[in-house]
Amino acid sequence: GDSVTQMEGPVTLSEEAFLTINCTYTATGYPSLFWYVQYPGEGLQLLLKATKADDKGSNKGFEATYRKETTSFHLEKGSVQVSDSAVYFCALRALAGNTGKLIFGQGTTLQVKP
Amino acid sequence: NAGVTQTPKFQVLKTGQSMTLQCAQDMNHEYMSWYRQDPGMGLRLIHYSVGAGITDQGEVPNGYNVSRSTTEDFPLRLLSAAPSQTSVYFCASASGRGQETQYFGPGTRLLVL
């Protein structure tokens, strides 16, 4: 079945460091791909998305490129801030069917220290 | 707009008790869903609905019931709580049949003793 695998955390970085969180997926066809962020005590918020191969999603300085050849959707940010500390989830949504079901990775905790 | 709201924020139950987790949205979204979040497992779909009167099972539906009598509300019922249902529950909604961006509520943390 479809699945998403993320790098295990926690990831601890100093402020202004470069961030990469790896995400790879297994799916039939060409799913839509998402990054969601969960700040402490809150629900999930959509951070960015890409719906077809080679699309780049971007938001708040974060970027991710849909790579069909490597089935990856790695999240990057050039200079992290303390306020970026959160849990990041990679997810996919299969095109087949109308369930709207999102399949999530296990989440990666990011801690940014001043 | 309040977006997606969930009540209660936190609940403690004893094994065998029943309860209903409430979810409401004010965006006139047709699609609503329930997920549970467990450590190291991401979120897993419990049930979903593509409109009033229509519900279907997700990945982990056992032990949970849902109904959708109105567009706005999508309650999740635990008929006989078990410790394995200790989790954080998130409700989400989207326009259309779920192919658009999904908006999540703040979650309900449930502890079953």
C-alpha cells in the first residue's frame, strides 16, 4: 500500500542553520504531496504542497520539490529560526478514489536553539 | 470564521465508558474526517464523510462510530472506550470530496484508564 517515510528526529539546530528533513514515499501513480507543521499544543497546518512531478512548493522560507525519479519530497529551509521549532509531517494523497485520505509519515521534531 | 473547532480539549475516561468527541466547521466544507495521532505513527484516518448523510471507514475504524446529519458537524463516538484508544484525535475538513486542502482542528487529547 501507499506509505510515507520521514527521517527520524529529533533534529536540533542552531538558529540560522540550514534545514533538511528527508521524506520518501511509495504510491501507485502520481500522488499529491504535502508538508504539514504542528506547533506545540496546536493542530496541523498546511505548510506547502505539490501536485505533480517537478513542482516546487514553498511557503515561509520552506521549500520542497516533488521528485518522481527518487520518489522524494524533502523539506528545506536556508536559515531556521527559533519560531520554526515544531513537528513536521510529510503526507501524500492518492489520486485514485475520492476518499481524500492523507497518508502521513511519523513526523520529525525540529528544535531550534538560539 | 472559527475554522474547525473541537471539544473537549482533554478528556479522561475509564475503560468501558462512552463519549462523543465533537467537531464543527463553519466553512461549508463537504468533506470531513477524523484522524488519530499516536507517537511514532503519524496520523491515521478513522472515518470520513463526503457530505451530510454519507460516511465511510478509514484505516482504523474499529471501536468508533460517526454520523453526519448536518454539513457543519461530524461527531466521533466511542461506544466502549479501551486503553488502546488513548490518543490525540484530530478532525479535518475540506471543500469538495477531499481533494482540496484539508484544514485541521486543534485536537482532543483522550486518556483511557
